[in-house]
Amino acid sequence: MTSTSVGMRCPECAKQTTKVRTAATLTGTPQLTYALIAINVVLFMLTAAASGGFSGTSGAFYEKGALFGPLVADGEWWRIVSAGFLHAGLLHLAFNMYFLYFLGTLMEPSIGKLRFGIVYFVSLVGGSFGALLLSPNAVTVGASGAVFGAMGAAIIAMRARGIDPMQSGLGVTLLLNLAITFLIPGISIGGHLGGLFAGGLIGYLMFDVADRRQLSANLVHGVAVGLAIVLAVGGVLLAQSAAPGL
């Protein structure tokens, strides 16, 4: 036996080293977060260039991608997803990208790219569903639904791990953003609440139910994709039911 810093070990074991994981080693580059920010910024620059300013509310990308119930009812279902990558102004973009950066750098290194991407995508579709539910005839753009959903999922993950979201500051941030949603006119209430609901639901499944019941990752991911499909189909049906003449 050989004396080591952790006690007596056999000669073969003493030569082995155990990889120690610290907070620093868990921190990785949030590549997906950066990619999502880049896509949003590039699309805004293209729409802003087409409008000759920083409104981002004209040009082919905006006209073909913004969420608008009557056009979704006519078969342009891709708007349910594409609207989440367009923004109506520089300030709109800046706020959403700041929160996406904040939440992405917090969540992606700890839960992985795949799960963070699933949370983001399901929340985005949930935001479009909420917008079509409450304001189907209004033009809606922005990543707010996805960001609200990521915030909701992060809070669920914290609670599941015994962390008080209010003490972390994330709970207060959510409450402030909800207040802004209802107090400032022109903000898509349905988009924010729909994204928050979808993100919270998928977060509860991933970080609470899956851990307690030891569900397989494939099953959880399959349910998440199924939820996104249900929300997307539901959004189309809502648009069709609100369309004139239907």
C-alpha cells in the first residue's frame, strides 16, 4: 500500500488521478446562446437595412416572417417560429438579447446545449401560441416569448435544486418583467405569458418530474418536441378560427 493525500491506496490506484470538478470546470462556452444572438442580430440588421432605419418593420424578412393570424390561417405556418427571430426596433432587440445572454450563460453550461435549445424552442412556439390566442390579428415579433420561457424554466430548475429564486434575483427579475408586460402598451401580453407557461411546463418536466421519477432523456425530449408540435398546431387552429369568414 502507498500513502497518499487521501489515505492508503494500492500502488496501481495511487498512480491514478481523479478529475475534480469545480464551478470553473462546469463553465463552458454557451455556443448555442451566442448562435441564437447572432441570428437575431443579423436578421435585425437585414430588416433595418431594408427599412432605411432601425425600425426593423419592413423588408422581405419582416413581411414573410412576422406573426400575423390571418396569414397563418392561409397556410403560412412558419411564421409561428420565424417571428421569434425578428424585432421591431433596436431597443426591442437590445432588451431581448441582453436577457437571452444572461439566461443562456446561466443555463446552457449547466444543462447542456440540447436541453437549453429545447427549452428555448418550446418557449418560442408557446409565445406564438399565446399571441395568437389573445391577439390573433395583431402583428407580433420578438424573442420575448422564448426569453420568458427560459426564465420560467430556470426558476423551476432552481427550485428543484433547493435554490430560492427570489434570493438569486431571478424571481424579482421575472416579476418586474411581468409588470412591464401589463403596464406598457404595445407589448404582446399573450406572447410573454404563452412563452412563460410553455417554458415553465417543460422546465417542470425536465428538472422536476424527470429527476424524481428517473425518466429517460429520450422520453423527456420526445415529450418536449410533442408539446412544441401541439402548440404549433394549436396556434394554426386559433388563427383559422379567428380569421374572417371562418
